[in-house]
Amino acid sequence: MALHMNIDLEKPQDSSLVLAAEVVQAGGVIVYPTETVYGIGANAWNPRAVARVHEIKKRFEIKPILIVVDSIDTAYGVADEVTPMAREFMDAFWPGPLTLVVKASHHLPDVLIQGRGTIGVRVPSSQACLRLLTFCGCPLTSTSANISGQKLPSTIDKIEAVLGPGIDLYLDAGPLVESKPSTVLDVSGIRPRLLREGAIPLERLWSIHPSIDR
């Protein structure tokens, strides 16, 4: 049976976050709140834990999983290369709901990057999420807490009813304010390419680079 811990997004209790971090460090899988949606979290360096995330979501297509990190410095550790252009977007929009697709470190497990050679990464603006990442000491997977291709449930109770017993711990912050998912921008090449327009509109990205492929 999964553990349930209530947290306050504005003033999260360290005890709940420490317990969640211990679950992650032991190879477990959690559901946790970000500034956009509830996500499924596992240690991104642990291939068995990442494989469990795929199984829980019933994700069978070849599709990489996005990750969140606690700082720009940590993002450099999961990237094989961060171009000057990518760094401009990081400085302008992190922490925040912009996922940047960069060339992946060859140390990341293939079950995470799925042979693509790139990884989507961001620094979230949620203080609770950042605090959790600090305690975990590792990047966390940040895929939405739903079955692949299905609607995202709005509460922890509904998420648990859908995901079943595969989750080890739920961090319950109550219903999250309805929000768009993160914007996803590929900065692994010469020109930036918009993969998904979400919480950050394209017009704001133009302030950094006036020409973005779509």
C-alpha cells in the first residue's frame, strides 16, 4: 500500500520531503506536485526505477521522459553539451515551466532517453519541488501522473485510482491550480525548435531568439 504525505506548496514540511527523497534514493517511485501538474518521480540515474515509470504509465512507444533538476549547474551534469543559445534560455526562464531539450550525457540510462541522444530538462519554480530535489540529490523524472495518452486526473485520490499500486509514495498538495504543461523547446541543434507550446508562449521565447522553427 502506498504512503500518503500531505504537504503545503508554500511552506512544505521537510519531514515529508525527506521521506519522499528516501523512497527515491531506494529506487522507489513517487507522485509529487510541480508548478504545473502532478508528476511521476524516480531517480533519473536509476534504469530500473525509470523502467518502472514506463510500466506504471503503460507507455510502450519509444518516447524519452523529461526530467527536473535543482539548478542550472545540475543541468550541465545531465547534458553532453549546453550551447550558448541554450544557456540564454536557461538564464531567462529558469526556474520556470520551460523544458529545454539538450544533447544527453552518455551516462544517462537508455531507458530514459530511448536512443534519442537528447534529454528534456528544466528547473521548476515550485519551492516544494526544488526542496524535494535538494533532498533527493539526483534528477527526477517529470512525466505527468496519468496513463499515457489519457486525461490527467486532478487530485491524488483520482491519480491513485488510475495508476494503481505501482506508486510507493504520494505527496498530496491538494488540487493544483489548473495550468498548461511546460513549454518544450529543442536547443540541441543550431536553431531552436518548438516541440510544444505550453505555459510559456512562443512570443516570450522570441525575446531570446527571434527565429524559432516549429
